[in-house]
Amino acid sequence: MNRWRFAITCLLLGVSTAASAGTSYPYLSCFEVASRLHRVPLDVLLAVAATESNWNPSARSDANAHGIMQIQWPGTARHLGVSRVSELYNPCLNIELGARYLRELMDNNGGNVERSLAAYNYGPTRIAGQRQLPAGARKYIATVNGHRQRINAAAQSKARLVSSPRPHEAVRFDSSTRARRYARSLGSRVDNADFAAQRTADGSYTVTMNVKSGGLSMGDLNALEQLGWPAVKTGGGIGGE
């Protein structure tokens, strides 16, 4: 998918290129789309962005790397089909480029995430054929992995909160039509849970959630938050900071 088709996909999915006040990470929807599109784990993309730019879409390094995923200009950028450096300051497009590049590196390294991260940081030709990665690359991998651990710990903590059986988590409606519509919206956006609209003794209707055995993913949590599921907490940075 080229960068313009990716931008259209983001628009169709309702993805904003501005940071969302209701999510824990800036541009999370853009990360989710890029993760699914290029089959790169979401926590890896978020952790690389945290390491490279602290999610700053205006970041520029002394090595002439630009944007939230720090795409190097002109070499890596042109390899990925970018013709103008200004394009690297579109956050969603920059995220897609970083995910596409990581997918390429993962394919070239037999799916080995750590060697792919080293190639992302050092350049693929500088680590090709090396059994022992350079010290700087190992430090970079450790930093990314530290971010991944905090991201996953925060997601698991929130997932436990959201999926715990609490009566107030059922959303109440005075119309069966509205309740069923909300349940369908949730079901279309949340992969690892089922939703049902039920009539209560007082004649109102509630929507309840049943989490599947795999548990809620980060994407599921973001969708629940965007759709107003009441138990999802908002705000906070990496690892809930």
C-alpha cells in the first residue's frame, strides 16, 4: 500500500493525525492501522516510537532522521518511496513508513525482532553477517525492550480492570434499538469480546461484555475507550506515567 492509500485508509477508519486526549499514546489509531497492515506487533511500533522520538512528530536528529519513527533522509526515506522530506512530518504516514521498514527488516532477518531492531537503529548493511551485534545496537534493543515491557504491563493492568465482572460496566439504555446498535458497534470494533443487549426487570436494556479466553488486546482497549465503555480509564503515558 502506498502512502496515499494509507492516508485514505486512515480517513475511512476515522483516524486522526492529532493526538487523542482519550488514549494513552499519541496517534494510537495510526499505530494500530500500521500494525495490522504490515504485521508488526503493536507494542514494537510503540516502543520504537518511544525510543526514537518520544512520540514527537516534529523530531529531527543530527543524523538527519525525521518524525515520530525517525526515518532517515534521504536514504531510507527514498527507499520507502518518499520524495519530499516534508512528508516525513505527517505523523500517520511516518508511522506507516516505520512499520513498513520494520516489516522489511523482519523478513530479511528471519523474523528475529532484536536483529531487526538493530538494523533499524544501525542500518541493515552495518549488522549484516555479524554474529555479535555492536554495543550501541544492543543498548538500543534494551531500551526498546524496556518500553515494550512497560507498554504491555500497562495494557494487561487495564485489561484486567475492564474485563473484571462489575455490575456498573453494563451500559444501560431505555431503548432496545439503541442497546442493540451499541452492542453491534462494540462487536465490530472489539475482536476479543462478545457483546449482548439484554432487557432488565425494570424494562430498560443493558449491554454486557463477555471477554474471550485470549483476553483484550491493546487495540480492543482503545476501541472500548473510543466507544465509551465506562470502565476504561484514560490518560497517562507509557506504563501509565
